Amino acid sequence: MRARGERKEAGSWVKFRLLMWKNFVQQLRHPVQTAAELLLPVLTMSLVLVLRSQIDPEVLETRTYPPIPAHTLNYSVTVLGGMNLTRMSMAFSPENAMR
């Protein structure tokens, strides 16, 4: 038997229902905000669809680059020019146990 003044704590389901009721009441009290929350995403996506239908896709042909021999670095002198190549290292692990 419970002592006088001792209350049982509300369960998760009761708290969830009360929170949903509170949110519902707030939505009813602010009809303009509710309408904006419902209509703005619909209007925005409608605008995107209309704009997308107005623009024709531009098809570009696939670019193919000529092969470059691996022993030459002439094409990347501008990139590698400011780097200290003597202090660089590379790690490589072709067979990895994390497959």
C-alpha cells in the first residue's frame, strides 16, 4: 500500500501521448504556422519540379585522356614543384584482412 502523497511515475507511453496531445493543441492554436509548415515544402518542391522540366539536359561526350608513362612526372611539375619529395612516403597494403 502506498503512503499518503506518494505518486506513481508516468510510464513512457503516457508521456508520449501527453506530448503528442500538447503538440496537437499547439498546432491548433497557430493555424498560420501550421499551414506554412505544410505548404512551404510542397511549394518549394513544386518549384523545383517546374524548373527542372523547363531546362533541357545537356549531354556531353565522354572525355578520354591520353595515357601518360609512369616514369615521367613532367605533367605534374606544377603540383609537385613546392613539395619536399625526399621526406614523403607511401603506405600500400594490397591484401587487407578487412574485406
